[in-house]
Amino acid sequence: MQPDVMSLLLEAGMLLLVGMSVVFLFLTLLIGAVNFIAWVCAKFPEEELTSAVQPSRRAPPAANQSGISAPVVAAITAAVDQYRRQH
Amino acid sequence: MDKLALLWQSTSLAHFEMGQIIMMAVGCLLLFLAIVKKFEPLLLVPIGFGAILTNIPLAGFSEPGGLLYYIYYVGIETGVFPLLIFMGVGAMTDFSALIANPRMLFLGAAAQFGIFGTLFGAIALNLVPGFEFTLKDASAIAIIGGADGPTAIFLASKLAPELLGAIAVAAYSYMALVPIIQPPIMRLLTNEEERNIKMAQLRVVSKREKIIFPLAVLLMTILFLPSATPLVGMFCLGNLMKESGVVDRLSNTAQNELINIVTIFLGLAVGSKLSADKFLTIETLGILGLGAIAFSMGTAAGILMAKVLGKFSKEKINPLIGAAGVSAVPMAARVVNKVGLETNPHNFLLMHAMGPNVAGVLGSAVAAGILLALVG
């Protein structure tokens, strides 16, 4: 029984190393990809759409995933803005 | 007299076993936690009720021919339900905080240490007499550290179906307990000054970036980690439906009606796995213990990574947001925000914490893919 556990432990240790390295590697590559996308998007900016769509599209998703209603988000934003101006 | 005996035999009273009564009590406890304590009620109500139904003697809910048997067979054994939920979660997720500050992916990656560290711990538990976890069992248990219900159920159904009930209950219970588990660890690992750090406002992310992002994630998963494509693919589909803005009807269905319907059946099916012979074991205790350890390790690893990242970064990073790396969207981000506000009532970290939070979802899906590829 004991040697069995030792070999399993060894395997688990390997999984720990390999798993964490792959997760980091994958997400590091993703960081590169996101930066690349941002660079391309900045290089070829969208036409007039950008300014028209942005304000209306940003609020609802924020309300959706955090479960905080739009008016509350608006109030928080306003408060933060005011604070920033004061300091 | 004969008829009376026959009647008696057809009642549950004559057939109750101790285990069934205990499991019904567990089901009632889950209902209590959901209804009175408001712990993940959307899931614990169907799970708790499913646990009661499946333990009714003579009714045979979980035997071939029974309702719960088929729901489990159709939805969980095939892996369909968790994947549909993942699509809905994708349709609810806003990646803009992550796209604006992609380095937050490091925090989502670090928090996955909770998964792999627990995998090691689960195997080490084999040294204690009474525990016999195989590598597959240990992997399925460890994914609790990903703090992501559908991922945990998906992986458990593939690697260790007999432990699924305990794993799902542990995963959802600890997700509900995030506001209790995380803050002490966050306070322990950071000092007042670090908690006070204010972060620069995030840039505005263009619509086009948000549309390309899920496609880029999918492409990379296809290339490097095909075993994670069921999870990541459905997630990206949901997210693309939302961000593309051309299929609002589908996106709304995925994040409302569909996810609600699937949640009911998923909960019932998980509940049907809470039978006495599978749940009332020493392993369940081990799984519950390991789950708590997994959560704590993930939180700690995220915070420590945020500190390291802050050292090498031009912009300041509040280490608290690292705790949100353990997915559990959006609860973990809210907890970060709350702990931040305790130190400085003007420091709102919610949007900053959403970055590592959604990075954690991707991270745990990737970790699940790795475990499937290496252990499954």
C-alpha cells in the first residue's frame, strides 16, 4: 500500500508542476493575443460606430454580471468621479 | 389481516432504512441553507429536493425507469447540462475589464494552484486509513478549487461519477461560503497599506475587441488544448452571441430561460446522486475538507501573485484583487470590493476585481482541460 501511495504522490506532484506551467503558459499566450488584438484595433480604428455604440453598450453588461442595477452603478460612477475631481 | 400486512408493506414506513432517513435530513438541511440562509438558492433548492426524492423507498426515482435516473443519464452522464450552463455563463460575462488589463490573466492562472495543490493533498490523504482516492478521483475533487460549479460537475461526471454528488455539493456550498472563507485569508496576507492601494481607471474597450476576444480564446484552445474545447467552446459561443449584438434573442435565451431550465434539471440530477451508500462515507468528509483547503489555497495563491505582479508593474496593483482569481463570478469580486471598502471607503475595486474574476473562469476551464488530457 505505502509504495503505491508514494508513486501516486509522485504523479500528483508531476501533475502539479505540469498543470500549473501549462495554465500559466496558456494564459500568458492569451495575454499576448489580447495585446495583439488591442494593437490591431488601435491601428485600424472603427469608424463612427465606436462613439455611438460605446456608452449604451457598457452599462447593461455591467449590471448583468455584477447583479448591481444600472442606477446604482451610475450613482457609484458619479460619486467616484466627484471624488477624483476633489483630490 | 393479510390485506393489512400488504397495505403496511406498500407504505414507505415499512421500508425506510437509516441511510435514507439521514440523506433526507441532508436534503432538508440543503433546503434550509437555501431558503433561510440564502446560500446559492438557485442550485441548492433543486439539489436538496432531488436528494429527498431519490431517497424515497419504493418510488424508484433513481432506478432505471425513474425520472431522476433519466435526467441524470441525459444531462450529466453525457456532460450536456454543465456545458449548456457554461454557454449561459459565457453570455452573461463581460470581458472588458480583462481586455483592458490583460495581465490580470496571471492572477486567474495563479489561483488555479488551488486545484493542483489539492490534487496533491487528495492523494496524500491516501496515507490516512479509510481513504483510497485514485488519481481520477483526486482530480475530480481538486477541481472544486476552481470554484466553478459547471466545470466541477463536468469533470466529475467524466472522471469520478460515483463522487459527483459530494463534489457538486461541496463546490456549491463553498461558493456560497466565499464571503466567509476569503476575507480572513485576504486580511492575513495583506497589510493596511496594500489594501489601500488605488488602481488606475481601466481604459474603454472597443466593441470590436470584445467580439474578437472569444474567437481568439477559442482559436488558442483549439490549437493548444483541444480537451478543454467543450467547456471553452460553449463559453465562447455564449460570449460571442452577447458581444456580437446581432443575436440578442439567442443571447437572452442562453442567459435567462435556457440556463434557468437547465439549472432545475442539473440540480435535480445532482441531488439524485445523494444516496446513502454513495454520500454517507468517509470519502465525503475528505472531499468537504479538501474543498475548503482548495478554496483557501487558490485565494492565497491569487493574492501572492498579485503582490509579485505589483512589484514588477509600473501601475499599482491592489493585492486584494488576486483573491478574485478563483472564479466564483461575481461573488469573489464583490468580496474583494467589500474588503477594499472596509479599509478605504472611497476605494472601489469591483471593476478591477472583475478582470481576475473572469480570468479565473478561463483558468479553471483550462485546468479542467489539462486534467482531462492527462488523467482522463
